[in-house]
Amino acid sequence: MPNVSRHSSLAPAYTGRLSTSPIPALRLPDESMDPQAAYRFIHDELMLDGSSRLNLATFVTTWMDPEAAELMSETFDKNMIDKDEYPVTAAIEQRCVCMVADLFHAENLRDDDPSTAIGVSTVGSSEAVMLAGLALKWKWRQRLEQRGEEWKGRTPNLVMGANVQVVWEKFCRYFDVEPRYLPMAQGRYVITPEQVVDAVDDDTIGVVAILGTTFTGELEPVAEICEALDTLAAIEGKPDVPVHVDAASGGFVVPFLHPDLVWDFRLPRVVSINVSGHKYGLTYPGLGFAVWRSAEHLPEELVFRVNYLGGDMPTFTLNFSRPGNQVVGQYYNFLRLGRDGYLQVMRCLSENAQWLAHELADMDHFEVISDGSDIPVVAFKLVEGTKFTVFDISSLLRGYGWQVPAYTMPEGAEDVAVLRVVVREGFSANLARALRDDLVEVLAKLKKVGVGGFADEEHFAH
């Protein structure tokens, strides 16, 4: 009988190296491994992860059409930054930017000239936020220089709610900007125009308003904030402060579910917007977009030009090399769904979210904070006097496979602890009913215990 090589395709699946010798986890293994064996090893280990489809904590897309996944797998190897080598991928990126800018009513868009859309695709909204924040800071410097004032030695500040996503805190720390956080209050989890006006001054680079907060999914009053800042700017000697809208969560929802709500570039004070393609843009992670009202709001100093990839290419991203498959996936969604398709998806998700919110409100244990009507996010808390905690509920739901986050609200409302369900594409009405049924069982178990909660915030964080 001939000898069988250790690399033979006839090698047993679960005997040999995988079952008799531990695989080094912190250093390169000394020997190579059969590709199928390496696949099996990693595939089996990943089974210990939670199910992404049952992860109701994340806003990030966990399901796409198989055709989209196939397109994306075909373009992993295309470097998005290399626009000379991959001109079609570059054109697709600019088409996506144009579609996003048009969705948000950007100025001076022309059907025959895609360069009139001022924006860029990014690695999620986090990079988009950094770019928008830097543009605000540079424009603040320019305003001072035009007035003949020195900006060196002055500390710029950014006004925003304590409910902002952590990337805004990162931006302020990384780029030496003072964050001015506006506190929440019991029963109010968004900022108010009055808070904004009281906080701004000549060193304010901008105000951040959120279209779909991470904590509750609520929409901040962008138009009212802009109106208050308009009134302030009309007073001689008062600051004229621009607004950036963080539409990471709501930018692909509100234009379809609430088309008459004015929050975008229809408001002259809004100069830039970020949005996540990998959230309700319905594309796998990580993809975002930053768009500006017009070219004058993106300082030329932030645009770099390189020629060492072949051809002169402007770039104004923080990241350089990244795969082009995310923008290809987003373009697929734009063509596949169109406005009617996005409306249908968002309406379905909103209806499922509102159904779940209604069921929660009928359980006697919960008070619904946001019912999924703004964007498909349901936030709810326990009624006063309940013996167990939201952390108990979250912990027990994991035993059913559900990942439902429990957390405390931001500054000003720290005593409020909530649960949140993000309804995404793939979370069907059947899954909503299954979650409701499992939640009923969890509540019955907790009531049967008859003692205080067994999990608290500190324990749950570990």
C-alpha cells in the first residue's frame, strides 16, 4: 500500500494534528497545515461566537442578498485607494457619494457631473466623523484668520449631547478639541436648542445633532437647533456656528419613513453629514460616508494628492488602503432596492419594531422609551418597584441565544437603566414573536426567584 502524505486530501477530518496537538494561539506554528484542516479548525472555533442574526445590540447589518455577498467576495482584492488601477470601482464609489448627497439634498448637484457631490466613502461612520470634525476645526481657524484674529493658543470646542457615540469623544481627544457635553435629564434623552445656545461661543467649531441616537434611537430636533442658532447669529457680536448632523443610524431611514422632516442640507446651517452604509444602508461592515453641503465647507488643506499609484489622485480620508468590496455592496443595494425598495424595507422594520414595543408596553413590567417609530429601535426600562434589573433580563436572554444590551443612560440620567432592541434587515415578524415569548419566560423565572437582581451593571460588564 502506498504511503499517504500528511498533506493528502485523504487525511482524516478530526484525527491527527487537530485532535492530538494544541494549535499555537500566540505564535506562528512551526509547521504548515493542510488548507482544509486550517479551515475546519477556525470554523469550529468560531461556532463559539454568538449568532450575529440574534445580536439585537448592534446596528450593523448582518444579512444581505446572496448576490451582494458574491459581488463583494469578488472584489476583496481591489484596493479602494488605487483609483488609477481600478477606475470602475472608483467611479462606483463616486456614484454612491452622489446618491447619498442627493438623498440629503446637497447643493449644486448636476446629473452630468458627479464631481459636484462633495464627499467620500469611509471605513464606517467613525472615520467620517473624524473627517467632518477636522473640516469644522479648519473652518473655525479660517474664520478667525479672516477676522484678523490669531487662533494659536485658543482652544476650540465642540458642542454636543452626552448621548453622542464614543467616536466624538475620540475626535476631541485626538485632535485637541474641548468637548462640551450637554446633559440629559429624566425623561429627556436628546439635547435642546436652549442648551445649545447657552453652550456656544466664538471658539465653538460646530454643534453636533444626532439623527437616531445610539441610546434610544430618538431624533434630535435639528431644525429647531438650527433656528435657535440662526436667531443667535443675527445678534451683533454673537457667534455664527455651523451644524453637523450625525446621521449614522438614521440617515438611511428618515428620508424614507419621514420624508417631510427637514433635518439635512435643506437647512442652510447644516454643513456636513455622516451616515453608516453598514447600518441601515444595509451593507456588511465597514462602510460609511461623509458628505458636505458644497466644496467651500471642505477646506482644501485637508485634501492630499498622490501620484505614486499611477495618476494624480486626491484623497481626504484618514485611512489609505482598504478593499473596494464595501462600496460595491452598497452600490448593489442602491441599484437593487432604489427608493421604493428602501421605503419597503424601512417600513417593514418599523412595523416590526412598533409591534414589539406594543407587546412590551402590555407586559406591565416595562415602560417604553422609544417605540421604533423614529427609526426601528426600541428602548425600554423596568417600571418602578421591580425587584430584578434590566441586567438580569439581558443575562437570562443570552441563555435563549438573544443578545439584548442593558446599560445606563448618559450624564444627567445615569439612574435610568434600559434595554434596547435594534430591529434590522433579517429580524422578521416571527423572530419578533419568538423574542416576545422568550422574554415572557425570562420574566416568569425572575419573578419566581423572588429576590433582588443577581446581576448588576458592574457584573454584567464582565
